[in-house]
Amino acid sequence: MFVDRTSRLILRELRLDQLMIVTSETRTGIVTTPTLHNQEPGGGSVGIRRRPGWFARLRKLIGPQLMVGLGIATAVVLGWTQAPDAHGQQATLTPTPLVRPGGRFEETDLLLLYSGSWTQMADQRASGGVYRRSSVQGSQVQLTFPGPNVKWITSRGPDRGIARVWVDNEDKGTFDLYSPGEEFGFSREWGGMNGETIHTIRVEVTGQRNGAAQNAYVDIDSFTIVGAYVAEPMRFENTDPTILYGGAWQVLPVNGASQASVHRINTSGATAQFNFNNGTVQWMTTKGPNRGIARILIDNKFYEVQDLYAPSEQAAQVFAYQSLGEGAHQIRIEVTGTRSGPATDSFVDIDAFIAPSANATPQPTATQTMTPTPSPSVTATPTATFIPSATPTIPPAPPAMRDARYFFQTSYRIDYEPFWNYFNAMGAVDTFGYPISRTFQFLGCQTQFYQRQLMQQCGTNAVQTMNLLDPDLMPYNQINFSNFPSHDPAIAGSAPGPDTPGYGSAVLSHVQRVAPDVLQSASVNFFRTFVSTVPGTNMVTDPNFAALVNLQIWGFPTSGPMPDPNNRSFIYQRFQRGIMHFDGTNGSTRGILLADWFKTIITGRNLPVDLASQAQASRFRQQYCPGAPAWVCRPGELPATDLTFAFEAQ
């Protein structure tokens, strides 16, 4: 639930199931009004009673800035008034419960911050009839709350896997959700926390399962917070005067939208601008068969592109932008007038914006009437960003043949013959993962992305993998809350040179010394993984071949082994082209899906907050602009690159 902006910052105590917010029912929907009441058992109503001591102590503990940032108010304005409905008439006020039953946050609640890949599922046995699930390693959900107890409600079943839980960044261990039969409403609870400070709970999908499980799904049904105040974020509907529209937007009824209506337009250059305070904002929109592509700018800087096409109508689609810093900010949605292949039009919808508060005096950038320029504004400077001004129709992406080279898991095919031969010779899916792009030109070379590696062929040279962790590509050490070892120049510089006598044996000795199989009694198997990645290699009978072939996949070690400081069961080893990951919960060692994360940097889709922060200045960040020349947003930064259809499923 979100509190209308006219209600300002409303506090609620989850134990008070009689806290009410007054709304007006009209023929056109429900309009929230700024009137709160705490209903007494006798039927009367009195002003809400807050606990001054609780707020004073909380303010002292976390400071006034964080109080504001979390949307925690120190005063509530009361009063019984009649509010005008959508037609300006006085409406009858009817109490509507504000508190979720039992202090429960359903899986769709926008206070839950998701990262990774999650799918919405329907089942009447779940709370509210729906839940979210994922089997993708590293996918996470986080809830921030004040209170002494938190309960995670999930499900168990034959296809459930293993989840890991952190509370206040303390690893609470893994939880095997496998069960021979389906069991909804299964819960785990953590308590005994200071009820007057702020806490977080984070659930991560490990991608692991026990031997009897059919899959590794982890479900999020809901969370329950007991005995705490929780501040509601404020929702600013599409008709709110704080949203500044540029262009001839239409207001249309849409089932499932926040107030059953949206602002919609398909004119290139049209904008919707919202000024807000503090560092978090969420844009509510819709997806559907006739939706197009929008550009998002934060504080007048390009942030990402969102393709709103979907084969069916989908309301209440939310894109969240976080960790923007305190103070005043601005988000601007720009309509490109372009669309992806299957879309029938290029409409963009504004349903609502959600933020702790709005800037009381938003300033339009120039005028609210936008006129498209006659030609695209494209420059070759490193800071140029493509802004389409016509309304081009993006042609459908060429389909792919459904044969042995096509991977239904990711909807991509290995078309290029040299890549197909190299893929099979070097271990196929076990080595590279599945393809996650088409073949395209990248920095002058034929390139295809796989989950773990980038495969390239430059001119007539042999196929090779890229040093994905080089300083110009992905020199980062934190991705989606996982902490990897940093590049160690001393270790990287100690690798033997190619003119070293007995080079193959020297390589193997060096890797074995730096990347051990046993670390502090844990069988991490880093060296064993290095020498056995490519099948058919034997370091005893042919050390030169074993060294050179596996060196193509991993490169040399560039760090020593390091446990994740947030999860001591995970140990990582950094190489030039990948990061090995030992999972102490099941004893497995495998490569991190690094190229998957590099793809999120380029496309801006599902980009984790921590990775986005590190890649802020990267020339690769959010360069994928469907409809732009060569589909590159800033072509001056990526010479000899053509991303046309590169990341469109085949």
C-alpha cells in the first residue's frame, strides 16, 4: 500500500489493526484524503496517538537526515474533512484499513527491493494468491524495517532449492526448501533485535539444491514485521500537479493501474518530469503489445533505456532508482517514438511516481510543450547520447534456426561457425554457459556474449576469450552484494613470461602456488578447476597443452583466494578472465557468470545498484539504444561497434 501525497508521511504501528485512512468513494474510483483516524471499539474516532519517546530515541540513534530519508515522520496532521472527487464534487468519506493484516508485506510490495531475475506466479494457496520465485543464482530481495522481529513466509516443494538469509548483514545460514510435497505458508523467523533501530533482511537464491530436488527455486510469498512503526512511501498519481508533462499526453482508463488511469503518448520527444527529495524514486508504468521504448534521465543525465513491449497487457510495472544521495533530484521519462520488433506502436505510459516526498517547487527545464527536432541529435563526442526525434519503426529482429546450435534456455543461437567450433572444443556449456547475445561487431571484432565469457575473433586471428576483468572492461570487486578480491598487481606481475623455459610446467606451477586446492582445511579446488575446465587436457602427459588451453579460458590469477566478508561460506579467486567461486554449503567450485553482469552494464537492464555505482564512469554503461544508428547510445566511446539486435532474443 502507498499513501497518497496529500496524506504526507503517515506512520503506522503494525500492531494497531484498527488504524484507518479515510478515502472517498466515487463513480470514477477511490480518492485518498488526508484524514487519519484510530477507530475506537465503541465506533467513535480520535486522533492518532504516537509515542514521542520512541521518535526521540530513534532520531537520536539514526539522525534526522536518515529519518527523512526513510520517510519517517515526526508529526501527523489530523482533521476530518471532505475531499473533492475527480470531478471537484464533495464526496462521502468511508474508512479503509491502512494496516496490512498482521503487518504483512506481500511479495509485490514496493518496499521490497528485488535484484536479479524473478517471476510472478499465481497459486491460491499463497498469501494473496500470488508469489515470486527465482532459481537464478545471486537473485535477491531485501526489506528495510524498524522493529524487533521479522518473519519470511515462503513455500516448500519438490522443485525448491536452497536460500541464504542475512539479517543486518549477518549471515543466518542456508535453508533447504525441498519437500516431497507442496507446502505453502512455511516460515522462518528472526527476533530479539532492538525494536527502536533500523534493520534489514535479505534473502538470496543460491542456485543450489539437494539431490532429491527437481530444481532450485526460492519463493517469496511475504514478510511479516511484528511490533514496529513503518513509514509508507508516497505515491504521486499520473494526474498529480507535481508531474510536469511536455507534449500532448492523453489520460486513458487502464485496468490495474494505480488509480485506473494513465497518461499515454507515442510522440518522440514528449517528456514527463518529476522532482523529488532524497535518494529513491520509483516509476510505475505499464507494458503491452503497443508499448515502445523510453529513455530515463536522472538529474539531467542519461540513466537507462526501458523497452516496455510485452506480448500481453501488464499493469503496475515498476522501475526503481535508488542510492541517488540526499537532497533534491529529478527524474525525466522521455518518449523515443521507437519500438522493438514485435511491438505494434511506441506508446509510453505514466501511471505514478513513488518517492519519500516531492520537491514542493519543481522547475520545468524550459516549457511544457515539446516540439520534436527535424533530425536526430547525434554527436561523436565521448559524452554524446542518441536522442531520436523522428518516429522510426524498428524492424523485427531476424529469427534464428531452431537446431542444435539454438539454446532455448536463453533464446540465442551460435550462428558464427568459428565460435561454434571453439565452443564445442573448449567444453561447451560447462565452460562458457549459454549464449546471451547474437553475434555482432564489438570494438572491431566479431563477438558473442556467453554467461561466463566473451568470445571474439578479430580479423583473421584465432578465436579467443576477452580479459573480462581488465581495467577497461569490468575491474569491479562487488556485484549484487557479493564481494570479490581486488586485482593484486604483485600476484598479476609474478606470472611467468612466454619465453620462460618449460613454459607450460612453469604456468601450472605458478597457478598451483597462487590458486590452491585447499585453503584453511576447505577443499576449494581452484587449481583442479583450472586444469580440468577444458576436457581432454592432461597436465601430467602434456603440461604445455594443459596450461595453454586452460589459460585461454581463465588467464592468470590476479589475486589470492579470499572469503566473502559477508558470507564466510563463499571463497573467491580472481583471474584475468573470470572469478572462481567456492560454495562451502555444497562443496562446488564454478565460475561466476561475469559476462551476464557485463551485459547488464551495456543494456542497463537489471543492473544491480552496487555494480551501477562502480560502472558510473564506464564507457560501456547503458550503451544499448535500439533505434539509434548502430543501436549505440554514445558511438564516440565505442568505435567500430554495431549493437543492432545484439541483445534481442532470436
